[in-house]
Amino acid sequence: MRIDKYLKISHVIKRRTIAKDVLDFGFVKINGKTAKPSTEVKEGDILELTLGERLLKIVVKQVKEFSNKSSASEMFEILEDKVII
């Protein structure tokens, strides 16, 4: 699954267009490498997102085509969530 779609379906980012913009600006890394919107995500990948002053590091637990708000949190596990200055 494309990383921009994964971020939207897992509810890490609310809109796919915003996910694409964040990826285009280079604020997302997958396994230590800068990701593009078309980069494929698979279980076990580690994503690092820089969102404003927040660094979010997550591991992909599941890749599903559809999810609702309650099951979206099962798709990833937060490894690190900190404020950077």
C-alpha cells in the first residue's frame, strides 16, 4: 500500500492530500530513508514523521485497505512521541 494512503487509513494524518504534502516536503522517513507518496509500506516498517514541533515514530503492525476510527489504532504502534525544538 502507498504510504500516503496508509497514513490516511490509519488516521495518523486525517487527509490524504495533507499526507502527500508532508511526504513531498520530506518530513516522513521510512526505515531511515526519506519517503515519497508512492513508497510502499509493509508490516514491520518504521515510520518517522516530523509534524511541526512533534516527532512521531511508529511501527507498522497491519496494512488494511479499510479501517474505521476504532480499529485504526491497531494498524500501528507508537514507539516515540516527543516535542522537538
